[in-house]
Amino acid sequence: MKTKNQELLEKLNRAFADNDADFIIQQVTDNIIWTAVGDFTIEGKQAFSKKIKEMVTGDPYQLDIQTIITHGKNAAVNGIMKSTKGKQYAFCDVYKFSGFKDPKISEMTSYVVEVKE
């Protein structure tokens, strides 16, 4: 049985795969910090929203979530996303929640690697 936070993270990652920017934006705090290691760091919901909307491709990705781990206010998700053009990306996202009651994501660190076939 999945916890509430595990269900939220599964929905969040499915929203990334489906380009559902609105759902993603609703799940973060106003002071969100998002780091894509080796690429960028964004602070604040306005900057986060802008970046998420820039990432929307229109084409959904195939998503294979391999693991969702939650412990207290911390969590991690890893898996593979495949584009309709055949590109594959392995990812691991590490999250920090704002609290336990109606949690929102306050920090997110993303590790993304293109998988060569």
C-alpha cells in the first residue's frame, strides 16, 4: 500500500511525463528551490512556473517509475522517461516536503542523464 506522499510523487512524475504544468505548479510551495544538477537552480514559485511551462513539449513521455522512497519530510523517485522521438532519460529526484499535513514540495534536486542506446 502506498503512502499519501508516495501517491503524490507518482502523480507529480506522471504530470511531468504528460506535460501537465498546472498540476506540477500546484504541488510546490511559494519558496520552492529546484536544482537540476549541472544545469540550473531556481528559487520561488514564479521562476519555477516559468521554467516548467518552458519545458512543456506537447508530446507525452513514457514513464517507468522504478522506486519511490519516502521518509518523514524527505523523498526520492527514480526511473526512466522515453520521448516519442526515441530519447531516453534516467532520472532521480530528491524532494523535501513542507510538512506532514497537506504537504507541498519545498525543495527538489533533479539528476537527469540521457541514456544512449
